Amino acid sequence: MTADAAALDILLAVLLVFLVWRLLTLSDLFKATILFIVFGLLLSLAWVRLRAPDVALAEAAIGSGVTGALVLDALRRLGAHGAVDEARPLRLNLARLSGGLLVACLGAILLWSVLSLPAGWRGLSAEAMAAMPHSGVTNPVTASLLNFRSHDTLLEIAVLMLAVLGVWTLDAEPKPSAEPAGPILDLLVRILLPLMVVVAGYLLWAGGHAPGGAFQGAAVLAAGGILLHLARPFYLGNHVIIRLVIGFGFAVFLAIGVMLVVGGGRFLEFPSRHAGTLILVVEAAATISIALILLALFVGNVREGAGRDAP
Amino acid sequence: MAVLDWLSMALVGAGTLFFIAGSIGLLRLPDVMTRLHALTKADNVGLGLIVLGLSLQTSGPMEVVRLLLVWALALLTSSCACYLVAHATLQARRETGHDS
Amino acid sequence: MTTPIVYASAGVAMLCIALFGFLTARHVLRRILALNIVGSGVFMMLVALAARPDPPDPIPHALVMTGIVVGVCVTALALALLRRMFADEGSARLPEDREFG
Amino acid sequence: MTTAAWMEALLAAPLAGAVIALISGRRAAALVGVVTAFATAAASIALAFAVSRSGVLRYAVGGWGRPLGIDLYVDGLAAVMVAITGVVGACISVCAAGYFAPKPTHADLPSDKHDRAWLYWPLWLMLWGGMNALYLSADLFNIYVTQELIGLSGIGLIALAGGSAISAALRYLLLALAGSLLYIVGVELLYAGYATLDLQQLRDRIDANPSTFAAAALMTAGLLAKSALFPLHFWLPPAHGHAPVPVSAALSALVIKTGFYLVVRLWLHVLPGLAWAHLATLLGVLGAAAVFWGGVQALMQERLKMMVAYSTVAQVGYLFMLFPVASVPEALPGALLLAASHAAAKAALFMCAGSVLAVYGHDRIRSINGIGTRMPLTAVAFALSGISLIGLPPSGGFAGKWLLISAAFAAGAWWWAAIIVLGGLLSAVYLLRALAFAFLEPPIAGFGRAPWGMEATSLVLAFIAVGLNFAARPLSELLNAGAG
């Protein structure tokens, strides 16, 4: 590796750690949140440097993008009073010292384990590469997510559904007083939204052979929805159509898994010949569901006319 | 070829300067509206210069088209975001009577 | 070979600072941010691990992507609960953290 | 059907039920939920029989097999946990069908919540599916995902109660998330060390180095937080005390056991090669502290539901006293029997508290006069499950404690036995205190009608808790069928 690349790595690493320290010590939570979003974007740069472009896309779209939007929206709803944090975080006192020592010990052990790892560490890359021809796709990360470890991904989509169900169990929130934005934004949205749908479709399709996939595509789609929501606020509620779309991806995934059992195979055992098609079907269904789920998480449990005023 | 290299280096360098100016503006300017100026104007021009500089280094016209697409998309999204931020600020001003 | 070590060490540092931040912070929003960063630290260690062999080991990438998505879900639910608690009780801290500054 | 088929059913049925309940919405969710519950419970019992007949089974989901893919693995231990979940889960579902009915009948569930009450069913079935997936998983990271599934559905369920349950849910969420992250750090260290996530392969490859110790310690710490072992129990009483009754029952009876199960799995099956005697003693000491702290706190509670919740803190302590004596063969069946009878008895007690709430409109221990004559079924259920929790014969609690005590003597450590006996006395004091108000004081007039579904279910569960007295031998046989 060249020296300037090493310099870039070290600079990025130091910057990331510095951002973490700053955002945890700033007393203004709004600034801390902005730093958190910047942190997420720089993190995707780090993933690229670590040759993990799929993770970089997921981080930029979901980790920093959707999470950042969610945190900012929460801050807005808490209002100026709620965003004040008079505590002095990270300030050391006697009670915190023991926790600090414990964390320092943990850090030392983790650092030791990082440094003591043998140089020829291989992990499961050889096994994964050997299995790739039977996986139905050519992108190893997609193969891992939707074939080798499809059980994880099935449960992960269930976790996404659960988050929405959890939000629905809460009392409806007061309706934020957002007036629809003007004609310029409408025009921009009208251009951007179809583009975002195209990009989401491309990411979904590309996932089979290049960085991309259902989660990244869904995040872009959800971002389009959030944009629309910002331009013209709407409320989702939990009507049957919304519930159907939210459950659709999981239902398709689970049904395919069970169908394979009925057909004489094992649970989620995609036959080598049809694996590519099945993965694409699962991903397409999941993309639609995940996009609506992320949008529902952002919109929250606000119902027209049902909002209760905060005290 | 060397002239092209120098030219693209100069363009990318100029673009980077715009980014730096924009970032400084974001940090130093007093309120949301002026910061928006710094951010969107500088970033759009900066990105445009970088795209120009990079397109001198491409191997075919398709790559130039792609780079220009990136720039066009960034222009669209940043104007969209700028409009949203400005709108929210105006609304907050109307509600609370002062800039947040 | 140094790139993974640099980032893995940064991951450890991020994890430790954020874990300490989680233990000391009182505002629930900051605690949520801190836990998100702890997660990023762990994920960074995992992805740095995956970058050691060539081609990179895809399994940790898959784990991290699962972790990122699960993290968003938990964050979203936590924020919704926080907003509800703030609307009901007028404080963004857990009841036991409300007495002192 | 074969063991593999029952495993597939146990994974797919609750998850499918959950998504169908979600889509079908308010009208049919309860019906879907109860049908799924009985199907899943039947499959759980069938799995236990299948395992006792044909032994352990490893099942490669997706056909890839470890280390690349995810394996399921069922042995006696997993089958026992799934069976406990199945039986108690079915009873909780019956109770919930009445509790979350469209008509507002319960004081602790405000009437404006009733248009959302159906959300209980998808959440509860997901929780159940998550627990099954956790018990049957042989993959460290898959276990993390199942834990998140359990955690998120549990939080949604607690939040159904609204009000002060919201901050309890938030505290639980932050703690569960922190616990999960510690667990993931451990997983990362183990993957770095051994390039596998499979429990069996880890067991074969493990060697004692600092990084493995750190991984084990981190994972254990995360799991202890989730299983509410003293001093990490602080989140439990508010969360379990404020949740709706069927949710409290499910969380206290079943969800707490997932953390305990994983600690057992980790230390007894994956890492027996490590020298961990000191850690085992530490776990035992924390367990003993939990027994006393939980008992004293339960004694000081004013509300019945909070008392029952603090009793869970104490009962978790008994389970962890398994570890110092784990080398004795009776210890594990003893702890599992204790876990099973606690699951049944604790679910029954929460339902008793729920019945009292429904009839009296409150659950203040001092003012529940005359339950004995007003609600005889509930009073009997309360007394029977109390017998099991105290550990009086004949009951599952007695049989379990008996096995643990004899294991303690066999290990030459009589003091653990003494703590178990003293803890039983303590629980006798707080349970009898509540019963005294229920039986001795004259009945007062007025108030509502007893929900018969909840009363009947609590009685069934209490009889199960007592009947587990005779389960020691089949349990040991099932565990041995799994010892492959």
C-alpha cells in the first residue's frame, strides 16, 4: 500500500474517533445530531476503504440516512425545550471512574485481540467462494444475505415489521403544524421521485451481481417517500392496504421457505437452478415492504384529527 | 497528455477550494439562510468543477455522461434540500418570531 | 495489511468512548446516539476483520448489514417511545435520572 | 412426522400466524392467534416426544450447513425449553383472548387503547416465534437476531399498556440494546478467533486465551442483563409490573428464561473447556443475592403485580445457583424443573393479579379482602402456585429445589442448599402475607365480575406447576436423550 493511502486511512480513522468524542460531549443535541449524520457519511467512506461497498451503501442509505432523518425528526417533535441537555456527558467523577476503568480494560483487551490476529487470517472467504456457483447470484454479499444466511434475513425482515407494530401500539402523537411547501418543491419532487424509483429498481436488480440489493433499494424508495411527506404531509394509519404491503415481503419470503419444504427440500433451501429467480422475487417483495416500513417509521403514529395535545 | 493532466488537476483543485470555502461558510456564517448560501452555491460549483476535471481523465464518452448525471442529480437534490430547509426556517420564524 | 488494523483500532476506540458515553449520558436521545455508535464500532471491527483475506470474507459483511438494519429498527422504536414519554411526562430522561442536573 | 418436520413447524407456524394476524387486523387477529397458539403448542410437545424417541438432530437451514450456513440444533435442553414455552404460551393465549377482547373489561387497560388491542396478537406470535427460533438455533449471530426479535416484540407488548409503561419499555429497550451490543462484541471476538459461528464447531475448536475469555465474559454480561440477574434486575419490576397482564405473564414466565438458557448453553455446552470455576461461583453468589434482594423487595411491595414482578427477580436467582454445582448430574434437571415450574406458577400468579384487578379495580395488597369467598378459583390458583414458588411438596418447585439441594450436597457445598431453603422461607413470607389479606379479612361488597377465562387459565397453570412434581424423571431422560 502506498503511503498516501495509509495517511488517508489514519486521517479518516482519527476524524471518526474525534467526531464520536465531540458528538457525545456537545451539550447542544441538534449539533450532536448533525455530527452524527456526518459521522455516518464518513463511516461509509471507511467501509469503501475496507472493500465493503455493499455495507457502504447500506450505511449511507440506512445507517446514516434514515437514522439521521429519524433522529432529526424526533428532535423537531421534542421541541426546543426537549432538546436541551444540561448534563455534562463524559465528565469524569468518582462514580463514573469505575465504569471508565471497566471500559478501558475492555478497550485494551479488544485492541490486543485486533493486534494479535495472525496475518494469514482467512475467515470463511474460501468456503464462500467455493459455494458461489450454487448460490444463484454473483455478488458474494447478496449470496450470504439471501442464500447462505437467509434465515437471519428472514428474521431481520420480521424485526422491521415489529418496529412498525411497536410504533403503532403507542398513542397517536400531536399533528405537527407543517404547511405544504410551495410549487417549486412540488416541481422538484415531481422530477426527483421517478428518478428515485428508477434508482431503487436499479439497486435491487444490481444486487445480484454488484453492490446493491433490497435494503439499499428500499432505503432510496423510502427516502423518496420521506421527501414526498416533507413536501405534502400525509398520514399512513394502519389500514388493511398498508398492513398488507408491510407484511408482504415477509409473507413471500416465509411462503417460499415453506413451499420448498413441501416440495421435499429443506427450509429456505433454494434449488441451485432457480436460486437466482427466487432471490430476485424475495428481494423485490422485500424492497416494497421495507420501503413502506421505513416510511411508516418516519411518519410515526400521527392520525388526522386523532392527535392529542402535549401538556 | 500532460497538459490535460495539469488542467484536470487545476479544475479539481479549484473545486476543492469551493468545498473548503463552503464548509468554512457553514461553520462561520451567522444564521440558517446565509449558511444555505454557502452550502449550496459553493457545493454545486465545486462539484461541477471536480466533475469537469475528472471528465478529462475518462476513457470514453459514456463515463463523461455518467459523471454529468451525478452532477445533475446532486444539483437537483441540493436545491430540493435547500428549499426544504429554507421553508422550515421561514415557518419557524413565523411561529416563534425569531430565527432558530 | 495496515488498513484493517487502523480501522479496527478506530472501531475499538469508538466503541469504548460511546459505551462510556452511554453509561454517563442522561438524555435518552444521547443514549440512543451513543448505542448507535457502539454498534458502528463493533461493525467496524467486523468489517476490518473481513478485509484481511483477499477476496474479502462476505459473511461479516452480511452480518453487519443485518446489524445496521436491526439497529435502525431499534432506534426508530426507541425514538417513538421517547417522543411518547416526553409528550406524557414532559421529560426526555428516564424517571430515575430526573432529579439532578 | 419427523423431528425435522416439527422443527420447521415450530419456526414457521408462529411467524406465519403473526403475519396473518397482522394482515387480518382487528376482527380476526384473536382467532388467528389462538389457533396458531394451539398448533404451536402441539408441535412443541410433539418435538419433545420426537427428541426423546430419536435423539438430537442437526438441521441445515438452506442446505448449506455450518460454517457457511446456519444450522438448527435440537437436543433435550432445547426441546425442554420449547415445550415449556409451548404449554405456558398456549395458556397465556387463552387468557389474552379474554383480556384483549373488544369490550373494555379491565381496569389497567384504558378504554381508548382498545382499538389497538389487536396488535397484541402479531406481537405475541412474533415473540413466540423468536423464542422458538432462539432455542433451536445453533448459530451465534442467528441467536442475536432472535434476541432482537424477542426484545422488540416484548417492548411493543409492554407499550400496549401506555402510561407509565412507556418509560419502563424505553428503559428495557436501552438495556436490551446495550446487552445485545456486548453480545455482538463477543461474537466478533469468537469469529476472529475460530472463523465459525456454529456452537458445536466452537466447542471443538475452543482454546483458553484472553480473547476467548473476554468474548465469553462480554456475552455473559449481555445475557445477564437480559435475564435480569441481580444487580442488573432494576429494569424488570417496572416493565413486568406495568405491562398488560398476559404480557407480564409471558415476559416473566418465558422471556426471562431465554437469557438463562443461553448462559447455560454457552458455559455448559460450548465453553466447558475453559476453567471457569470462579465465574461459576460469581454467578451463584449473584443468584443468592438476587434471591434475598428480590424476596425482601417483594415483601415491601404494596401492589400485587409489583410483588409478583419482584418475585421473578428472586426466582431468577435460584436458576443461576445451578452454575457452581453444574458438575453434578442432578443440577441441570433440577434447574430446568425449577424454570418450568416457575414459568407455570408465575404466569398463573400474574393472571391471579389480573383477575383481582378486574374484580376490585386495583391490586393493592392491603385491600384485597375476601378473595377466598368472592373468587375461589383465583384463590386456589394463587395458593397452588404459591406452594410451587415456595417449594413445598408436592410441586414442581419442590422437586426442582430438591434436585438442586442434593446436587449442592453432592458437590460438597452445603451453603448453596442453605440459601435455597432460606430463600424458600422468604418467598413463603411474602406470599402468605398477600394470602392472609385475601383469606382472613372479611369480604367487602361491590365491584366487578371475575373474568372466568383468566381464572380458569390461572388454575390450569397452577395445577401444571404442582403436577411438575412428577416430571423429574421424564425430564432427566429427555435431557439424556439429548446428550449426544
